[in-house]
Amino acid sequence: MKTTFILSCFVATILIASAYASDQPNIVVILTDDQGYADFSYNPHHPKEVSTPHMDALAREGVFFSQAYITGNVCSPTRAGLMLGQYQQRVGVYDAGTGGSGFDPTIPIFPAMLPDSYYAGAFGKWHLGLDDDYPELKWHPLSRGFDSFYGFMGRGAHDYFNLRSDTEGKFMHPMYRDKKRIHDKGYLTTRLSDEAVKFIHQRHEKPFFLYLAYNAVHAPAQAPEKDIKEYQDQFPGLSEKRAILMAMLEHLDNGVGNVVKALKETDTFDDTLLFFFTDNGGAGAMEADNTPLRGLKSQIYEGGHRTPFIVSWPDRFEGGRVIDNPIISLDVLPTVLDSIGQLKANNKFDGKSLLPLIEGKTKTHHTNLFWSEGGSTGEWAVRSGDYKLLAFKDKRELYNLAADPAESKDLISENPAKAREIEKLYDQWLNQMAPPANGHAKRWGEAPADNKNAKKRADRKAARAKK
């Protein structure tokens, strides 16, 4: 009887473990910063100095999306949309300054939507709220559902070598471990990777959510001197900044490799739903390369908001594939919730689960995708089917991305009816969005909205300027 009981318990344990592996995968989101579309050697258009073997391996072994987008052409709007699964304009975020200052901290975001069984760790660049209210820190990751945090908060960039919390400057502001300000040493990209690897080794026995938001390869242009010199010696025609960027990219790629290695060492890689993408297009100031796309970070051409995008989950679906359907970073959260059986049919997400597309259960996904900077710049864009309409204040441009992914031939004069049709879609979409939280109008040329938050933000900005 005792032997039978022990055997029954053993079998039950195996069944429970099996159910855990299939029903509660680990979740890993790796987000890079300002990485160029061709600063990724899986892209056949990459220049000779670019080598990202670890990212390439992920792309080859996982599912690569060839027409993937993020929701902003600068840092914090994309991060807001990712955490919400909704267009960030629904909470008034249209630009980097607004997103970086933080939206309503009572709105649930990504980790708060996961079951309590998940332990959530955030590492790196937060950029979704300032720490001006220290030590309350209502925009801090730990105040928004994460269980642990290592990184920096409200500003878009950080010095890669000065990791102290008692110096101030354009790129120098407090580093945090959880809600405690700390002094650290090392090269920041490497430190973020090390912390993420440590997290995996410590937490792999139960479901975890790892959000690894690198600030590389965002300015400032900084890397160890010996690495920069190696690129200058190997590629003597490179400019100094491009050589620095390549050295930064090498550390970033090594970090991605170390995270994947840790997942495999802990036997969790196959049961991990992993996403890899960038927050916006490569930056001209860093001499990034977005070939074959037109445009750069902060622009609404494809080079501003198209991203390399990889999804991996070996236990659930086969990799080694490329999917051409347009997708967007809003899809990450719904995909995660779908993977754990928590996606409701009547959800309010603008994103959609990618699982039906990946598993061949549907051939359609998003028909229309939207981008808007609001009335402050008057720039917006809509992708509808193969067509993309761009607005620059009162000017419009129209492209057929299927025939012209580089946006080289403006079709506005040839097909004004299509442009009007797409603009109506934009107006209908924008009518559903909140007023810009910075007090500007939604549309170019309109009077600013009456926004009670605008004065609060202006007061905070003035207070920061006095420090």
C-alpha cells in the first residue's frame, strides 16, 4: 500500500510538471534600443562590419517576422504600447517626453495581468515614469507589478561606465536595485546581461517573466577602448562613431547570447516564449544603418518604426520560418496571455495574439496599423493593406509597400482616392484616442485640448529644470 501511494504521488508529480510546462511557459521579452534594421547580420543588406551571431541564431531557430512594427518612432511611446497591449495614444502618450514622464500609474500593465504564479523581473531602461517623487516612486516597475528591478528609470539614456547614483548630468542619473539607489561598476550592457542571467538561474524552477530592456545601442557612444580599436583596425574605413557603435553592438549581441545560454543551461529554453525586437529604428546621430528602409529614428518612414522581430517557443511551435504578415509590438502582451489561457474573447487590446498566425490557424492578422505624434508635429501614418499613407502637417505621401518597401515612389498624385480612404481610417482611429497628455492638440492646426494634466507636467518640468 505504501509503495503504491509513493508511486501514485510520483506519477502525479510528473503530470503536474508536464501541465506546468505546457500551460505556464516562461516569458522573456528582449528589447534593444535604437538598433538599426541592418545592424543585424540576419538582414542580407547588412554592411560588412556588422556581425550579430547570437541574434542571427535566434532568428534562424525561431520565427522571424519580415514586416514587424513598433508603435512609436522613439523610445518611450513604444514601451508604453508594449506594456499596455494598446496604442499608447489611448493614455495620452504621443511623444517621448510624455511617455518618459509616465502615464496614469493606476492603469494595470503587463506584469499585473499575469497570474500570481509568475515572478516578474525588469532589467535595464524603464523610461515610463520619472523618479522625481523619490522615495515614493509611483512610476517605478515595482509599483506597476514587477517583483524585482535592476536599471534606471525615467530618462532615455544612461552613461555606460558611470553607474553611480550620486552624479548628475545628461546621461548620469540614479541606478536602482528594486527601489534602492545603488552604486555599481562595469559596462552597463554587460551588467544588464549578467543580472538577467542571474535571474534565470535563480528563478527557473517556477514560471517567470523576464523583461530585459537594453539601452544599447542608444547614445552616448561608449564602449571599451580595446573593442573600438579592434573594429578600427579590422575596418579602417569606418568612422569613429560607427566603430564605437559596432563595439556596442558586439556587447549587446553577446548579452543576448548569454541569456539564451542561461535558458538552455537551466533546461527552460524550450518551454520559454521569447520575443526579440527593437524599440524604434536606428538613430542617425549614432550612424545606424536601416537598409533597405527609408528613414531613421523619429521619422514616420519605415526606417523609423519597422523592427527585426523574433518569436521562439520550441515546445509549442516549429522555428526556422519567416512570416510576412504585418504585425506590431502591441501583439506581445495578447500573445503571452493567450499562451497561458488568460486572453479573453472580449479583451480591449489593440494587439492580437500571434499564436494563430504562427500555428497556421489563420492567414490574416492586422489590416490597418496606425502611428501618430499628435498635433505637436502634425506627423502620422497609416498602413492599410499594402498601402501606407504618411502625413507631414498638411502634406500627404502614399506608398505601396508590397511593390516599394523603400518608399521611393510617392503615389499620392496617381491615387488620391486611396489616400482619402486611408485618411478617413486615421480620423476614425484618432477620434477614439485620448488627448495628448502634454496639452497639445490631437491634430495639426487645431487648438490645444483642455487637459488638466498639462499644467502638472509643465510644473514638474519646471521643477526639474531648477535642479
